[in-house]
Amino acid sequence: MIALAVLFGVTGAVNPEFLGLDSLRDILLNSSIIAMLAVGQTLVVITRNVDLSVSSVVGLSAFGGALILAENPGLPIVVVVAGCVLLGAACGAINGLLVGAAKVPALVATLGTLYAFRGIDYAWAGGLQVNAADMPESFLSLGSGSFLGFPLLALAAIVVLLAVGWMLRNLRSGRELYAIGSNPAAAVLAGIPVRKRIITAFVASGALAGLAGAMWAARFGTVDAAAATGKELDVIAAVVVGGVAIFGGSGTVYGAALGALLLTGIGSALAVLRVDALAQTAINGALIIAAIVLDRLLALRVAATLRRRRQRDAT
């Protein structure tokens, strides 16, 4: 929150247009999809895993949804969006089975599916590109429309954020994800269905990536097989910068969403300040390193405090 305040304050002081309604609306729109993906990624990272395939799932569902709408303009939008979510959930189930059932390391499994899903996308597209003119205006309005002046995409991301945040905090299944990430062996001894929870986390991440794919198609209109390429790094950066421990067991979806907003704000600020766009990559990397180092230092500090407390109690 402090970083966001400094970012918007300094950039707004240099260029007041940065704090204008149009600029803030663009930042919200651009951060909504990353925030949606960061929410799903948080579920996976909390369990001490990672999902690198989200960008390919977004691209696959975005192209699939756009193509179906272009070929069937009379099809209800709800059906298309639901199809994108189901496609994403199926991709997530593949990841979950590889990691939770087959015990393949998440980094290796999702790196493989990242390329596999993208390859399917390219094979399906066959060089075809779906343009905004091919899709119904009612669908495109989801990406540019607003309700009471608030972007619809941002509202959708907020609804998902609040729902998943409530689940993690209040439901047993949500608390068990933290237990798995904190100590997988102890979670097994405690009777937690570790395999089932890990698979569920990947399915949820994939479903949200499918929903984000539909949002991507509505937001940008023109969709091809390369849609969302490389966005998995932005999502992981948002999660880590937002305070979700890369080693699992702690963090919130609210922090991940703030991380997405911060990184998107940095990109917009650099454009306003006329800084080389390549600098954003370096800044994102520096923020990830800083977040991991800070998380490690805090963990060591807590461990030292607990040791002193145990020694004091023993004496």
C-alpha cells in the first residue's frame, strides 16, 4: 500500500494527468486480468507449488472463445464464458494430476504444459486471427463497459477476489491449503487429503485462467495464438511482490491483487515518465528479489524469536 501511494503520488506530481479518471480506469482494466490470474496462482503457491502454464491457458481459452463467438454470433455469451472456464479447468486438472497424483515437480510439469497448451493453441489457430469485427458488440462491451462508472472487468476481478479470499479464510478446505504449504508431511499425518487439495488448487487456477481468457478476448478484441504469451512471469511477480511466500504456507489473495495493481501501475508510470519500457522488466525482477529476501529475513526473525521463547520457557 505504501509503495502504491508513493508510486501514484510521485508520478501524479510529475504529470497530473496520471491521476486523471481515464488514466486510472486504464490501470484498473489492465490490472484486472493479471489480478484474476494472481488469485488463482496464489491458491497454487500457498501449497508450495507453482503454475507456469497460466498464460498458455489464457491464450487457448481466449482464442477458443473468440473463434466460437465469431462462428456462432447468436450463441449466448454466458455459454461461451462458461466454456472458457471449463476449458481452463480441464487444463488445470491435467496439471493437478501430474503434480498431485504423479508427483511430478510442479516447476517441471507446468513448464511442460505451458509449451503443450501453447502448441495446441497454435495448431488450433493455424495462423488464423479473430478480429473485433468478427465478434458481437455485446461481448466486446464486457471489456470496455462500466457499471456506475466502474469497469466491468475490474468488478469481475473484485468479485472473484472477495469470494476466494473468503474461502481461504473461513472454509476448512482453504485453511488446509495453508497447512499443506507450511508442512506437507505434517498435513498428511493430520489426515488432510493433500493430493485432493493440490489437484483442486490447480483446477481452480486453470478455471480462473479460462475466465481470464474470456476477459482477454473481450478486452483486446483481436486474438490469435500468441495471446498472453509471457504473462505467467507477470502473474508470479504479482503474487510474490504481494506477499505470498514462494515457499508456501502464507500470503493472501488480497496481497496478490495489490501486487498486480502495483506492477501495472509501474508500467503505466514508466510510460508517463517516458522511461524505457525495458526498464520495467528490470524493476519487476528487482521487486521479486526484494520480496523473497524480505520474506526470508522475516522467517529467520520469527524462528529466532520462537527459539528464544522456548529457551525462556524452559528455564
